[in-house]
Amino acid sequence: MTIQPNPALYTASGPFRYDGSTMRELVAAISKERFATYLRFAEGDRRRALQLYAHNANLGSAFYWPLQALEITLRNAANDAMTVDYGIHWFDGPQLAQPQRDAVTAAKYKLRWVAGAHPPGRIVAELSFGFWVALFARGYEESLWRTVLHRCFDPVPVRKQLHKQLNQLRRLRNRIAHHEPILSLDLPSRYEAIISVITMLSPATAEWVEHHGEAPEELGRLR
């Protein structure tokens, strides 16, 4: 794979000086193991590999805002729907499978949460994106999707396709959080998926994200 950044777009005041000592220092800071991935992308060109590393970091930053908006919008929509049917402490009910019950237990332990003494919103905010994505998995087709969670979306998507999209976006979020390469992914389609899901949850939020976000501009810097 050949990935070509536009070097001129990586600087605010002219080209960065990639001399020998600078590149050695940068590689040492990044680590040879991590740099090796970008060196493969750049087909052995060390200067281009460092430019790609910078671009990967900028892409991660640009995707953070849309992914954050997706996670929060999905979380709040699911919580609102579950609250209507099961009450504010729905996460304590029997409708959750064991892995999600364990996640709730872990969140309570971390927060030292006590029912009645602390608001349930603290638990809701503590639960990971993976927890919320799991609620749309096949195991909840009959118990939650058909009865409750489909109401979060307009239009209502096919649950299987939705879960596949969400799981893919969860993995993208995790790669960004762990500073891993995302350059080789189909990022335009990932961005479209983010906006598509947010639109089904909250059109105004999707419009807000598109207006203020920088992901399309950053994607355009890769040629």
C-alpha cells in the first residue's frame, strides 16, 4: 500500500526540517517498533513515514469529536428509552445479559456508587461505548431491540447492520485511543457511518458535528 500525504499541509509556517539528527530523535521518541508500521506505509521513506505519523495523529484528533458525539448521543438515547420502560435503575434489571451486568457492577465499584445516595446518571456516564454497542447485538434482538431500543432511531435501521456499523466504529475509537494507525482503514466510509447513525438518533446533532468538525478536511489531506 502506498499512502501519500501532502507535506505542505503539515506545517503552519513552511516545511518542517527533517534533517538526520531530527529524524533520529523523532524515531527514538516514537519508538522503532511503532515507527516501523509507518515506514512500511511509506515504502522505506523515513521522511514520508514521519509525515504519515503526523497525519495519522491529526486524523485521530479530527475523528475524536464525531466519535464522541456518536457515543454520547447513542448512550443518552438508549438510556432515555430504557428508562421509559424499566425506570431510572434499568441497568439493575434482569433484561441485561451477564457481560453487561458485570460492566455495571464494575462501574459501581469504581464509583463507589450507592443507590439512593448517588444519581443513576453517574453509572450511565461511566459505562463504556462497548457496553452500549453490545445492547444492539443479536442476543438482544427480541428482548430489547424489538421492544425498546428501535424507538431511538428514525428511520429504524436493520439491527444487524446497525450493530455491525457500531462495532466497527467502536474499534476505530479504540485504535485512536491507543494511538494505533488508522491510515489504512476506509476512513471516509467510517465518517459517513458516524454521521448516518447520529442522524437517525438526532438530525440536529449530526448537522452540528458536520458544521464544526474537521474530519472531512483532514481526510482531504491524504492523496
